[in-house]
Amino acid sequence: MDRAFYTQLAIDSIAGQTIPLETVQRLLSSETEFLALLDAAFEVRKKFFGRKVHVHIINNAQNGYCPEDCHYCAQAKSSSSEIKEYPIKSDTEILAEAKQAYESGAFRYCMVFAGRGPSQKRVEHLSQLIRKIKSNYPIQVCVSAGLLDEEKAQILKVAGLDRLNHNLNTSRAHYPEICTTHTYDERLNTLQAAKKAGLEVCSGMIIGMGETSDDVLEVAYTLRKLQAPSIPVNFYIPIPGTKVKEPSPLAPEYCLRILCVFRLLNPRAEIRVAAGRELHLRDMEVMALYPANSLFLDGYLNAKGSTRLKTLQMIKDAGFTLDSEFGVDELLKNETPAPQTAVSDFSKIALKGLEELRPQLLGVAPTVKNSENNAKY
């Protein structure tokens, strides 16, 4: 394929044209030139986001206590992972971590609550928290709370929630292989309920759970149809104790091709290189910033990520800037070198301890798994 093919790809994507399936299938294979594809994706990223990077900080607001059996998740009832479990954090903790996220340069603060879906009581509580955060800090707020209907989504919208996260995770056909306690369509219905309530939706997938390239593309096209403005692309971190059998080996180039495809099919969306970037992209991690315009700082739900210093330095060294009131140089001045504990080796996956999960409340002992009272809440 000549250079004109890749130039036209970028032109068509920017114009909002749907790239045919046959073409996209070729983009995931070595049949197409990798660097030319990366450049085409970057042209689209540059058109809509320039060289800015959105930094997200995730708050694992409740760890464990989930009745679902999502095979990839360390918090699932079917998992034997040695995570530090605790019920929902106090409002004081959550607000303090929102402040810390804002002062760390985060564009968006993401609160994640384990469970099938929020009760009416929890929705009302979340609404109060959202109002407090939005009144104190000029930061976007995203919540991930499981399955919910339009009425509950509307309550969160009125409270000021910017986005609701609910990942599709994989295709409809492959979904029974990764979860049996709820369905793909229940997830899709949650996204549609959020959109009807006027919320932006954040939804993506996890690569490396035995899916085919066609499964990947199905999700990419579905999210295009939903016009999802935020798409996290996760690369599976095989935490010991989870149920995914024989996770798919992922080559760095294949991961980057997937990010390029998501960008070309969803040109205006915030594409996030999310969990597992350190593990699967390895020395090619920085190249993810060319199709993707967003990433997580301070790790993921239960797995550690790169140090804040390493991530900020990577952004600066590649010539990108932060979409934040704080410049990357300003933030780097406040960072001190620390041991690198990111996920970088399948045999040495580093889980977060309480010092990372609950920095505002050191010394809190984990509670008993699947507390009945917390499950009801």
C-alpha cells in the first residue's frame, strides 16, 4: 500500500466517514505498514486534540464485596486474588482524594464502586459526593457503579456528574466466556440509559482475554455507533486468582495497531491507553500517545502502574502537554524519584497496598470479604 492510502485513511476519519470493515481488518495485520498507520492515527488525534494529554486518576472507592463473577476482575466473587478489601470509603477520604487528584494535574477524577449496581440509597449518596466535589474543585467527575437504569442515571446527571463509565469489555459473542452473572446486553442497556439521561458515556474494552480480532472490531464499531466520547482501551493484567484462562499473548505492535483502529473509527473520542500499558507495550509505551490522548496516573484499580514521575516525564519527553491548569514542568518539580513498581513482568505483577489504595487513611485494616451490610448498601 502506498502513502496515499494512509493519507486518505486520516482524511476519511476526520471527515467522519466510516472506514469499511475489510480495510480495518487489514490494519490489524502486518499486511499494512505500522509506522504509516501510526502517523495516520496521529493526524486524526492532532486534528481534534492537538498534543494535549488528558490525565485521569482513579479512586478505588470500594474494593471487593462484588457478587458478580467477571473472570478478569480481582474483586469478583469468583476471584481468590489477594487484594486489600474494604467497604466504601468515607466522604472525607473521597473528597481528600479528589483534592489530591486535582492538584496532581488530573483532568478527570474517576470513582469506581464494586457491585452489580447501585441501590437507591447509594445513588443518593453518590449525588451528594458529586455535588461536593464539583463545588470545591474545577475537575471533571466520572463514576463507575455497575448496572443502572435511566431514573438513577438522571439523578446523577442532575447532581453534576460529567460521565458514567461502564465498559463493554468484549463483544456480545465472547461475553459468556468472561462473565455469567450478567449479560452484554445488560451492559449495553446501561449505556443507553445513561445517554437518555443526558450523561456522557465512557466505555471501552479489555484486550487479551481470548477474544479474536473480529471481537475487537465489533466493540470499536459499537462504540462508534453509540458515539461514546470516552473509550478506555485496557490490556489485560493477569492478576493471580482471577479466572481468565490462558490470557492471549499481546505483542506491543498489535496493541498499538488496536489503538490506531479505535482512533480512526472514533476520531472525536478521547481514546485512553488504560490498564496494562506498561506490561504489554513495554519499551514502546510512549508510542501509545500518538493515537491515544489520555492515560491514567497512579495506576489502576488493584494493580500498580508507572510512577507519577515516569509518566509525567514520558509525556514531556515526547513533546506533549497536559490538559490541566498545571503544566507538566510544574508538576515534575514536585516529584521525587521513587522505586519503579509498575506491572512490567507477568511473573511479578505488583498489587496496590493500602498505602496506595487509601493514602488518606493509612493503617486501616482490610475487612472481611463480601460483608452483608456493605452488599446491601
